[in-house]
Amino acid sequence: MGMAIQESALERIHRCRTCREAVEAAAGSGDVEVDQEVARAAAASLPPPSEVAAACQFTRLPIRFDSLQAEVNAMALFHLLQFGSGFDSLLLTKMGRDAREVVQYGLLGMLVHGAPLESRQWMAAFAADQAFAFFNIDSTGERAGQGPLGAFTSLLREAVSETGKALAQSGHASLGALILAQLDRQAAAGQPPSAAALVAALAEAVPVFDDAGLYRGKQVYFYRKAQLLAAQLHLRFRGADPRFRFADMEQLAVNS
């Protein structure tokens, strides 16, 4: 008997047994209605791939980093915390920033104040007061996680803390160290650099990157944050470091 071919993390997303099956189940149950004519029209209106590729830019933080690993780590932390769009309207009203801007503001604050972002111990011990201070979310009566802004800050704190604990379990000092170790393993094995392999490694080691869930008994994979990070790493470093010249970029989902 031949060995079964293991599907990659990105194939898991694209294969009919995940997202397509979920859409079919949603349509069959009446939860969602998909207008195929509108979907086809939307697809036909997309610009050609060459224009999309030319428009892709990486998010460069206005910070001089001491090492490649430090910059990779900062980028990884930024994408780890890319959630909370449901709080956007409230954040914009009270702070003038949406969730993405709040996270970017907080990360820049950490970098400017010399927070040890490459320490899994510091991440694991990340406390509520630090979250409020760095992300500048200080709404009266919400420090204990009460109220919508308190809930959002609690999610940010938990994501940082849980990731620090996950890094300790995987034996990596930081997210940057985890990513570079994965890329080095690919190179040592003579494999072409793979975004799918990096996404899988992140999802396996760090629960916050493992965004998947059950819908009507079917497992649906998204890996949105990990895919966005892989795309940004490719755009940022592909010209200087061959480890980031991922050969399977075309497999990333459209949001990436």
C-alpha cells in the first residue's frame, strides 16, 4: 500500500471538505444564500493577477531593529493580535482608532519603551494593566474586563499571555525564533520555502494562530492571521533572504 499524501495547511482551506462544504451546508440549511450570478460578476471584475501583485505592499514599522529575528518577531506579534473588528465602531467613537490601529499603536509603544517582546516569559506574564497602558485603552469601569472595551483589552492580554505559554511548550524563545527555526528546517531538508508549511507550524504551535472551528459538524479552517503574516514576511524579506521566497504564494487565500 502506498503512503497517503498529507494535505498542506492551505490545501485544507481550499479543498471542498472545508470551506466549500460549509457553504453548501449553510445554503442547504437556509443560514446563508449565495447568489451565484453576483459571485461570478464579482470574480470577473477583479483586476488581473499582475496588477494585484504590483499593488501588494508590506506593513513596515517605523523602527530600526537590531536583528532579522527581532523584526520578524514584531511582525508576528502584530498579526497575532489582528482581531477585534467587531469592536471597530466603539473604538472609533471613543478613541478615533479601529482595532488594527489600536494594535499597531500598542506594538509601537512596546517597541519604543523597550518591552522584551522576544521573551516568552514576559509574554506569559502579560497583565491587564500592561494591556491598558500599551494599547492606551483606559475607559472608566472597564479595567477588570467589564464593558466592551474592557472585553477587547482582555482578549489582547489573553492572546499575548497564552502565546508566551505556548512558546514555552514548543521550546522557542519567541515568535521570531519559532518562525526562523521552521524556515531553517525547510532549508536543511532541501525543501523549497513554503508558506503552507509556515502557516501549519504557526497553527500547530500557537493556538491564537489556529483559527478553525466546527460548523454543522464540519471542520472549517481559516488560518487568516497566519496567512497574512506569511504574505507580509514574503513581501518584506524575499529580496534579501531566500528563506522567505515562498514557492506556494499563489495558494494563499484571497484575504492574504
